[in-house]
Amino acid sequence: MAHPKLFRGYFLGLLAWLIAFIAALQLGAVDQVDFEVVTQLRLPRALLASAIGMGLSVAGAALQALFTNPLCEPYTLGISSGSAVGAVIGAALGLQWSAGGLAAPAFLGAFVFAGILYLISFRPGAGNLTLLLAGVMLGFLGSSIVALWMALADAQGLHGALFWLMGDLSRARLDGSIISLISAVGLIFLIWIRWKELDALLMGEEDAMSLGVSVAASRRKLILLTSLLIGLCVSGGGMIGFVGLVVPHFARKFAGALHIRLIPLCAIWGAAALTLADTLARIVARPYELPVGVVTALVGAPLFLWIMLGRREGIS
Amino acid sequence: MRSLKIVKKLSKRLRFLTALFVLFSIPLQSHAQQIVDATGTSVTLKSEKPSRIVTLAPSLGELAADFLGNDLKRIVGVSEYTDYPAALKKIESIGAYHRFNLEKVVALKPDLVLATTDGNPKDQVTQLRSMGIPVVVVNTQTLSQVSESIRLISKAMGSPDAGERMAAQLQKGIERIHARSQVRPKKRVLLQIGEEPLIVVGKESFLHEALETVGAQNVYADLKAHYPRPAVEDAVHRNPDVILVLALGQDLTPFQKMAISWQRFPHLKAVSQKETRVLQGDTILRPTLRLLEGLSLLERAVYGAP
């Protein structure tokens, strides 16, 4: 099937990723390119940014189909918030604020919150809005638990925690980044092969059922896969917002709404976008580094409003 | 009958007036003193020798105890983690210095509260003052301010001579360490206080002055903040001779890990010459006489044992 716009989308995405990746290796806090600095700092970060960027974008696209709402984002489900709660509990138990130290509790937190959503989705009559609102409430619950910990913790660990909550990739280590990238690609593949179910869900629950898709079962499976992917992203880079919103929004303009094309395009563009955002975060305030979440939020939050106000129908 | 009533009434009034007079004359008799503290506030202390002292930071508890000797009963409240001297551990805690419990402080009915600009929230201090509680605030951002705070506290506690002596002792010790540093080559030092994000010591910090006092050169002397957070790349580029990780508390493991993580960059001078180590930071961060101990620890960490 010839589809020139789609090919252009893939081509541009790969090109952008390549350019972003080279820029990420070339640019940094200092102009001089030092072998150790590139291999120990810039390469792990660029790899982690790619992994998290593709993970968050695909998670966003999947959630938007699941809830038939283009404003859905990994954060609206509250799963990332659950991840943060897990990490905070880990820190309170004395674990270090590092990717390795807090990955396990962050995963666990995501699982618990996803589990709650999963149980809610079992309830008869639990529609999209129920789940979405439940996710928003879980997000509130999560951030209040984090706030509780911040009020009680001593100032020592707070700084690292704050940075992590803002979304920060400075913890990247080469081995961890490679593992993250492989896991992200694997999970994305598992979501991608369910493209038919995603397409059906996007059309709404009734249409999906008439197409022979078991709505409840597919939704549960996809929610679990998506939360795993979000857990992976949050434990690696903290709360990076709006990538999952912005990338699918623009990818749809090239790939259309069908997920067999949309998911891979989201992955490529997401990787390019976050790698680029992180490179910007590293160089705009030299010798300081910004948390990448600040950069993505500065671009993403206005865009969120723009998409929301541009929609003809209401949110529900 | 009537005249008797008038006399009774009059005597009642007289008694009342006498009582009023006595009440007002008490403060006049017991030498109230005025002290101007580090915030420029003029504090009126009701007695020359306060007997209900509350200290809002561990270092302030330590200093107060130094001036009281065996008379520690005069301290009625301390902040959390006030553990030096050990006898202070038994005194009632008013919570952590950065967010202490106002109600507890008020309930202790202190006649002197010692606070510091280095950690105690300004709004809480203002609140105490608005309730009429005398709060003397010290500032300990520089070495000379530490001496000044020692004098201020001893004066507020009614033993100004002891403060003069201690400040002189501190001054002498600092001069001795500084004199030693003059004959050594200056080493370029990165003093790290946190990782992920990397947090270092900048020009505004007290620790920057400590580095200069022992004759070291802070590689981040150009950054104006107290504790800037430069990129790791930038630190690698500055290539310090020595990397010190400041450790707080008894458990050194996380700080040793921070020191070890520099091994990722084998070409760094500090790594190839094995000059990456942990510095026990509890004494150098104490703006008390123990600061001298901290300075010599820092000196040894940079230049090795003399």
C-alpha cells in the first residue's frame, strides 16, 4: 500500500533521531569532546532518552486509544504517580536516589496503582470515564503521599528527590540505559502486535464489541502492558511529562489513526523528541543542567491547552 | 460605719496600687539587657542570666552547653539531633531545626531562644518574637561571623568573658592552620556534597572559605551560589587534583559510593593519583569551637597527614 505521507513521517523521524543523537554526543556542558565524557555521560543519556522517549510516546498513544481521548497521557492514569510513591517509599527505607537503587520500588509502585485500575476495570459498568477519573484520583493520592514524605523527610535527600520528580536523566549509566532500551523496545513490540485491539477500542466500546473484540480482556491486557512501560520510564527518568501527549498528536497527522502505523512512528519520534529535549536541557544553562522534564513541560503544557481548546467536542 | 467602709475601700485601693508598683518595679530591679543580634534586631532580655533557654539548632545547643558548664539545667529545650555534649540528648526536643514545633517552644516558656539564620525558618522566628519571646539570632556564614556568633550567644547568656575567650581561641587556631597553608602548593579541590544531581561547594558557601583557609583552591570558586549543581561533564573538564565527598552522619557507605563513582573517569587527575576520598563533615559544619577539628580534618584530607 503506497502511502507517501507515512514514508515521509518515518524518514523524517529517523533523520531527526539520528541528528538528535549525534547532537547529544557532540554537545554538552563543555565544548571539548572528551572520549570518557562521551562514553560515560553523553552516550548513556542519549540511549536512556531514546528509550524513555519512545516508551512514553507509545504509552501515550495506547492510553489515548484505551480511553478514546487524545488528552490521555501516562500521567492521567496516575501510574507514574504510583511509581513515584514506590520510589519515595524506597528512599524512606534508605535506598539511594539512583536508577539502580529505586528501579525496583518504582516498578512496584506502578504495579500497585495499575493493579487498582485493573480491579476497577473488572467492575461491571466501569466505563472510560470511570477509569479515567479513578486514574486522576490515584494521581492525587500519589502526589499527596509524596508531599507527605517531603514534609517529614530531612532536607538531605530532598534535592535528589525533587530533581527526579521533575524528570531527570542525569542518573543514566551505560548498562542500565542499554537494558532500558531493550526492555522498552520489547514492551512496545508487545503493544504493537495488539494493534487491531487498539484500533477497535479507539472506535468506542460498542463498536469494538460489534467487531468481535473482547473489550474488557483487551483493555486489561493493554493497561498492564502500558503500566509496565510507564514503570520502566519513570524508574529510569522520573516524571517526564507531555511527551506522551505531544508525540502521538503530531504522529497521527502523518500515520493516521491506525495503530499498525502509528505505534512505530510514535516510537521513533518519541525517541528523537526526548533525545533532543535532553540535549537542550544539558546545554541551555551551562555549566548547569536542567531537568529534562522542565523542557518537555514548557513545550507540552501550552500544547496541551491548544489541543484541548481546539477540540470541538467535550472531554468525555 | 460609713467612714470604716471608706477606709477599707481606700486600703484596698492602696494595696492594689502597691501591688501594681511592685509588679512594675521587678523588671527595673533585675537588670534587663538589650542585645542587637545578627539580624539587626534589638532583643530585650528579662534577666541577665536566662534560666529557661531553648536552642533551635544542634550547634547552638553545643555552644550554650559550653558556656553553662555543669549548669545544663538552664537549657529546657533543644532541636532534634542535638547530641553533643551527650547530656543534651536527654533534654526535651522541639523538633527539627528546619521546621520546629512552635507550640512546644512556647509551652516551655523560654526566657531566651537561640536561633540561626542558617536553617531556622524566618517566619517561625518572627512568630516567636510576635508572641513576646526573646529570640537571639546568629549568622554563621563566614568564619568571622562564627566568632561573632560565639560572642553574641555568650553575652545573651550572661557570660560575655567566656565568649571572648572562646572566640580568641578559635581565631588563634584558624591563624595557625592558615599559616601552615602558606608554605604548601595550592591544590585544586572539588568538594562534593551530593550526587545525582552533582552538588558542589560554590563561592558563597562557608565550606569555600574553609577550603581557602587550609590553602586549597576550590575549583568552583567562580560559581556564585552556595551549593551549585554543575553538570558532571563540567566537573570532569575542570579536572581537580583532589575530590572530596562531604559525609554527614555516621553511615559513610553512600558517600563512599559517591567517591567510587568517579572511577568512571580514569583520566581524572584525582582518580589516577588516588586523591578521591570521603571527608567526615560533622565537625566542619559546626559553627562552634569544634570547627577547628573540622578544619584540620579537611587539611589532612587535602594534603595528607602532616
